[in-house]
Amino acid sequence: MRLRPLKALFYSCVLIVCLLLGYKAYLNFFLPDFEAEHSTQIERIQQRLQDRQQFSFAVVGNIRNSIGIFEHRIIPRLNASGVDFLVSSGNAVSGGGEDNYRALFGSLGHLEVPYLLTFGEREYEEFGSYRYYEHFGPHFFSFRAGNSRFIFLDSSGKTPWRWQLLWLQDLLQRSDAARRFLFVSHPPLPPPQAKIDGEDLLQPAAFREALLRLIRQHRIDAVFSAQLPLYAERPLDGTRFFTTGGGGGLVLDRDKSFYHYLQVSVSPQGLEVALQPLEGSQPALWRQLESLWLFIYSLIYVGYLNFILITSLLALAAIKLHALVFTDRDYYPDYDLDLTPWSQRPLKVAMFSNNYLPFIGGVPLSIERLRRGLEALGNAVLIVAPGYREQPAPEPGVIRVPTLLTLGVRREFRLANVFLRRIRRDVRAFAPDLIHLHHPFWLGSLGLWLARRLGVPAVFTYHTRLEHYAHFVPLPGILFRNLISHALIRRFANRCNGVIVPTWSAEEYLRLIGVRTPILIQPTGIDVEHLRRYDARAVRRLKTSLGLADERVLISVSRLSNEKNIDFLIDAIDCLHRRTSLPFRLLIIGDGHQRKRLQTRIEALQLDRHIVLLGAVPPDEIALYYRLGDLFAFASKSETQGMVILEAMAAGLPVVAVRASGIDDVVCQGGNGFKTAENIEQWSERVLQLLEDEALRQTMAREAQALAAEHSIERFAARVREFYDTLLATSPKR
């Protein structure tokens, strides 16, 4: 039953594409284009008024591409009213885009009388000035019909106003017309009893004042404007100023703001202007439908590029639906899969990472441990990573790539030169069976491209919650955090053959954002034996060098960066030292671009005796520092695993951490530690509980060591190797 709607949708998409192709052909081959339309309309008006002393015309303002009001209600009334022509006093389009001009031309085609447009603010928007000039004519102009002179000015700022006034003064001095009418989109005078923004008047003020002087000197019968959505009349020195903005744009349905047009009757006896209001208003739903129609019109009926884009999208949708409807799928694993051809021989694995040792961080350490574990199983590993000044030489099995750009105050992140041919040549020479990617961009993207070119599976390890690293990206933070980061991970992971995540919460996140690739949940291994072994004398020497006496020691290992939430640790320690007289000290191991700021903050809070920023520590020495501690303190919310937590547990430290991804999977509440909300009081209370209750701390320490023992490097590498074998066995079927 579920296939029937999809089939219907598939055939609907195919039908729509065919109809669009046909309609596009109709629009381009059967409908004429239009240009210099005003010249044609003026000739029609002059023919109508030739030798006539009496005539009438309509003035409408703020049409704004209205269909429901202007096309369906005003135009039929105009056709039946007997007026000789129509003038738009400005803002006939909702914007200067080609689609709006073509839509307006279609509406005006329903008129049975000639028409003229005043160049206004809306006509000027979106580079509309050149479209107006091409389709209708100059932005300011004048013509004579019968015994009257009709003058149109540009109030948008496109044409210099001084030039227009020189032209207008010369025109008026030589004119002998009995009647003179002026059309300018912005009103020269504010309407009476109306509070308006000064920007809605003719600008600048010098233009407005000079125009009013010319009007007084040369007797203009009426001035029509349309910038404001209301009706108003104001006489001044024998000239009547009309504001008429009810042709279809937004109105307020009040005494002065309503849908209307003006009917101007000219005779030897004088000039009469009759207000023609429209009963009722346009429903909001209909206005939304008009906007939707103009949007569709702009997408499909105007530009070839937009037309090709939308038809291509519909074609892609049809192809996707075809795959969903007509392709048989088996969502269960292949239980007959034979891994023997792969599991019984060593593999060649190429790894791509945007950082690696000697840079200290979770990703480089994870890569190094996986490399050691795989090589211990007899596999060959090639690592492609950026170069560093401190890197050892020589480095067998490592391709170092020169850096193009470094990001971060301490140059934490490096963009390597992925365009070097040497990388592709050396990887091809290595002839990998599989390529393992540790970042979803830059060198990771190069690795994925090479995997496709070499025809080998690609595996991606999801190490990092990118949304917490928005401060390193030269894009709006909210855009990267809420959209780009998740889209990047989803797209990259779905292009790979398999994904490795360290925790169940990371796997759940990937599924929620739409990752469909097979996933292995496997925490990064730790060197359990190394972390358990220690030299008691070396620990004592280190303790002395750090000036530690009998106080309790909290250990934290973290990069000093925004996403690691170090400020929370500082605030929590400030709270803790106010709650207890028990001597303690927090040692924070790690470096980063925030170190100077954090140190300044520690000193400002007078926490120098309680918090020490030790800086980076070589990985081989980290076990000694863990042995200094009584518990492990952690506040980061950006981890996918929190590998340092497992290391601390292997060294016998219970954990107090802020609840977040990567924490819930390894910290058992009340078992090997505590996890709290990001609440200073709750967090410091749990730390104090462990500092004061030695028996509880010892019990939790044993639980922590037992859990950590399950995450050895050997087990880690064996599970990853088995995942490799599975992907290699299924790769030909893919």
C-alpha cells in the first residue's frame, strides 16, 4: 500500500516536467517580447485626444503586481468607465525584477485603453532601472496630447534631480498647453493630517523645494503621487496635490487607506477629480497566493537558468522516487558474508587526517593508537597529515603535507596543500586496500576522492562535534552551528562505505541527522598497561616540583579552547573553595589559544592557589600526572568520546563531569564517577563529596579501572580490523 502514493508522485513529477517543457516553449516561441512600450501607448493616447477639448483619464498608484485588486477588480471597472487612458503614478511593480515587469505587462494586457507608468522606488529596486528603460522607456519624459501636457519625473534618485529641474524649467517656459499634469512617485507635500516618515516624501529636500517653486511659477493643474498607501488631496497656490496609493498594495482599511483609483475629467469648464473607492479588502489568503504565483513565475517562466534549475530538481526528484518505488531492497545484513579472503591476509590502510602528532589532541592520539594496534596485527599503515616544525625525522609510513593556512591563535588547525601531485602519487604507490578518513573535509575530502579513484572502500571515524567549533570558521556562527556542520557530516558520512563512532550517543546523532552508512560503535583504545604502571619515585619528584603537599589534587586534561568549557571549571572551583576549608588544587593539563585569558581570569578571582595551568604534557608522561590526582574533573560538552576520561579511569581516578555526549557512555552515575547538569552548585557538590569521602572515592576508583580495562588498544584495533574486513567483503556488491 505504501508504494501506491510514491508511484503516483513519481508519475506526477514526470508529468510536471513535460508540462513545464511545453509551457516554456509556448512562452518563448508564441508570446511576443515587449520594448519601448511607452512610445506605442503615447501614440494611442495622442490619437484618442486629437482635437478634443474634453477627455478623462484614470490614475492609480501602488499596484505592486496586484492580481486580486488591480487585475481582477480595477481593470474591469476602468474598461467599463469610458476613460481614455490610465496612468500609474508609481510603484506599479513589487520590485524591479524581470519576473515582476513581465507579470505587470500581462496584467496591463487586459486593459482596453492605453496606459503609462511613472518610474518609482519599486521600479528602481533589484536593478530594475535598465529593465524599465528597455521595456517602457526613459525614466522621466513628457508629451502633449490634445490641449494638455503630461510630465513624468523620476523620484527614485536614479536620475540627478538638478538635471530633471533644468529640463522641466525649459519645458514649462516653452509650453503653451491649457492643462498641465505632473506625475512623480514620491509626494512633494505631506498629506494633511497624516503622520508619515520623511523618507516617503520627495528627496532630497532641495529637490522638493525647487520643484514646488517651479510648480508655483508655471501653473501646474495637478500633481499625482503614489508612495504612500492612502488617499489624500492638498491644494497649494492653485495646484491640487493628490496622493493615491490604493491600487493593490498593502492598505490599512481606514478612512484614508483603502483600495481606490482616481478618475480625472478635463473639460473647458475645469478639472474634476473623482475618487473611485473599491468596496471591501483583499483577503490575506489571496494575497499569499498572489505572492506564491509571482514566486513560481520568477522561477519558471522568466530566466532560462531558473527554468533549467527547477526542471532539473524535479527530474532528480523523479529519479529518486523511481529508485524508492521500483528497486527491491533488503535491509537485513548478509548473513552469508565470507570474510575469510580478507581476514587471513594483512591489509594496507591509508589514513588521512587534518592533524597528527606532534600536535597533541584527541584525534592524533586516537590515530596513533589505531596505527600501533593495526601494525601489531601485521597490517601496513600509511598516514597522510600536515607537517609541523617539531615533527620527528625520518618518519616511515607518514606523508607530511606542507601547510597553506593555519587557523587559531596558536595555529591549532592547519589546511594542508591538498593540490600536491606527490600525495596522489605516493598513495597510489602504497596501493591501499582501504582508506580511513579522520576528518570530513580538506585532507579527508582528498582521501575520499582517492578512494573513489582507486576503487577501494572509504571508512570515516566521527571524532569531532563540528558544531562546537564554529568560532574557528569564518562564517556566521549560528549558520555553521545549526546547519552547515550537520549537513557536512551527513553528506560526508553517506559518501563513505562505513563509519566508526566511539559511543552509542554519537551513533544516535548520526542516525538522527540522516546518516545511512553502516556504523561500528567502537571507543578509541587506551594503553591500559602503561597507565597502570608508574614509578613511585618519579611521582614523588613530580609532586615536589609542582609544590604539592597534602592537599587533594583534581586533574583535568583539555585543550584550552572555547569548546572545552574551561570557564565553567574555573567558576565551579571558585564555588568549591568557598564551601570547604579542605585544601585542594586543580591541575589543568593542556594548551590552547585561550590560555592567556584563562590565566588572567584565574588571577582576577584569586584562585592561583587552587588552579594551575600546566600546559601541554608529552603523551608518554601523562600517566605520571594522573597518579598525582585523587579524581578527574571534566566540563567539556563537545566530546564524541572523552578519551582522556578513560585514561584517567585506567589510572584509578573517579570522574566528575558535565553530562554531555561521550560522557553518558563511559561514566556510570554513582559507579565510576558522577555526571551532573551544567550547574556549578551540583558539580562542585559532587566533587566535594568525593574529596570528603575516601571510602567512596576508593570504591569508584576500582570501578573506573575495571571499565577502562575493557578498552585496550589491542581490542580496539581487532574490532576495527574486523570492520575493515566486512566492508572489503561487501565492497564488490556495492
